[in-house]
Amino acid sequence: MRIAELESRTGVSRHALRYYEREGLLREVQREANNYRSYSEAAVRRVQLLRQLQQFGFSLAEIRAILDAMRDGTMDCTQGAALMAEQRAKVADQIANLQQLDELLATEQRRLETSAARQRETGRC
């Protein structure tokens, strides 16, 4: 498939796909005789995995290490477990921050609701 189809199937722009290719994150690319890029079904799966890992907070360097280990069959379980523990700690921090934000928003919402009720009753804030 050509890059336009890969872009359509993955929702990733052709600029990002070319960047991933330049960075060695996307290697499932063949060059045709006319020098056009040709992508396989494996490229679709690889891009989807890459995007999921990014959404989970993995850096491109971490993703490269994971993809390289998967390609080479050299995934080290101890390193993999440590990487997962790091990501879980990041997620826990994000959850704590979101909970604090939620409490702040709830407090502000209650204050505004009280002010709105007062304004309805008295005609002023």
C-alpha cells in the first residue's frame, strides 16, 4: 500500500509516518522500482502500536528500544518490567494530579452555583 492508504488506515499524517521511518521506528517499508514507498500490513500494526505506546506516555527513545527488542527477539523481561513500573508511576502521578484538579473544579463549581442561586434571589452576585 502507498503512504496515503497507510495515513488513512492509521490516522497518522504522512509527515509523521516519514519521521517515524527516518527515526528507525517504522522499518516495514519497501521501495518500488519507481522509488515509491510501499507499506505492508505489518506497517499498519506497527504504527498502531507506536501510537498506543505514545498515548501511554512512552518516549520515542523507549518505543525505539521496545520495537528493536521485539524485532530482534531480545526483549529482556527484567528491563521490560522496570519500564512498565516506570510508566505505572507516571500514570499514578497523572491520576493524583487529575484528582487534585477535579477537587479544585468541584469547589469552584459549588461556589459559582451558590453565587448563581444568590443572584437569582437578589438580582446581584
